[in-house]
Amino acid sequence: MIVIAGSEGGGQLLRTAIGLSALILKPVRIINIRKGKRGAKPGLRPQHMMGIRIAGDFCDAEIKGLRENSLEVEFKPRKLEVKDKRIDIGTAGSISLLLQTLTPILIFSEKRVKLEIKGGTEGKWAPPIQYTERVTFPLLNKMGADLSLKIIKHGYYPKGGGKVIVESNPINRLKSFVCHERGEIKRIIIDSVCGSLPERIAERQAESALKILKQHYPDVEVVINSKKVDSLSPGTSITCLLYTSPSPRD
């Protein structure tokens, strides 16, 4: 069993360790969970527990210490069997962070897998779901993965209620790619969203971002997507995507 010092990192360490443990069927024990993270209460939080529980379902894991505020968790995977699943985080817990645990497992599933996930799509201290959709998954696909993500509904703190569909097709291996230099920025897309708030708020967010970006990239084409959506709780998000090559005009 691999023993990992959870005090050396936050939730990211936990998510990565559990995802890889499930993938390679190697048991892990994580101790002093989040004990060294400044400004945060040590131990497991509900959003961490959901990721561990779902990963455990996918590999028939024996899990010890899976309770809120626990400083230690033991994860013993037995057999990897990824299948279609509906997942409800139950709060505004980040869907993007949950996917950080599950993505390694999805990439190497032996069959096509479809997940329907409910929770928070945008929130503090987590990548907005647009980042996972437009940056994380496309980069992984460039390495040979076959992942897709569709946003069905946005969900904000505290009620959440967002919904996404994630699909993965099986692959044999990943490949590397060279990214030593960023390259020249050719295009900028601004996605500004507000939920259950006046549409003008989304427009104002986009205008503010445009003003700042134009100071740095005065000659680059900018496409603005601003919209109002229905959500259980009011909230806003903005994601600015800079491309070094032409991209879809959506």
C-alpha cells in the first residue's frame, strides 16, 4: 500500500491519488488530509467524499475513514468496472473538481461511458465548467483521449442544481505533445453567464473583460457570448479563452 502525506497538498492531492489508485488498482492510505492547507479546515469535506465514493463504486473499492472531517482515508480498489451513472452531488459542490478524480478512470474505461452529473457548475476556488469543457478536455483529447462534455444547466451556490453530460470512448494509450511555447494569440472568446439575474449583468461582465483584454491584445479578434440562464440560485461566471489558432465561432 502506498502511504501519502495529505499535509503536503490540498484537495487536489486527494483527488489525484484516488483517481490514479482506482485506475491502476493500487491501494493507498492518505494521512493528515489537508492538514497543511492554510485557511482551510483539515480533513475531508463533502465534495471530497463524493469523489472518493464514486471512484470506489467504479472499482469495487473497500474504503475506510470516509466521513466528514476525517484526517485519514484508506482506499483499496479491487476490480475496475466503469459504467454509465447518474451522480447527484446534492449541493453546489464543484462538478469540475469531481471530474478531476473521475477523468483518469473514464479515459481508460473498457467501454463507452456516459455520466449525468448534478451539482455546481461555477463556484469559488474551482475551475468553471466551461474551463473543463473548452480547455481541460480538448487538451486531453489532443493527447489521445476521447472525452466530451455538454452543459445542460448552470448551478450556483448554495443550491447548485447544475447538470452536465460527460461521455468517454475507450482508448489504448495517451500520447505526448510539445507545448514549450504558447504562440501568438489569434482569437479571444469571452463567455459571460448570469443565472436568475438581469441579463445586463452578464453583458457588463463581458464589457469589463473586453476593456482589459483589449489593453493587452488590441488587434486580436474578440467574440463575446453573454447570456442569462435559469438557475436555482442567482450567480454569475465569466471565462476568457485565448486561442493561438482559429477556433469555432460559437
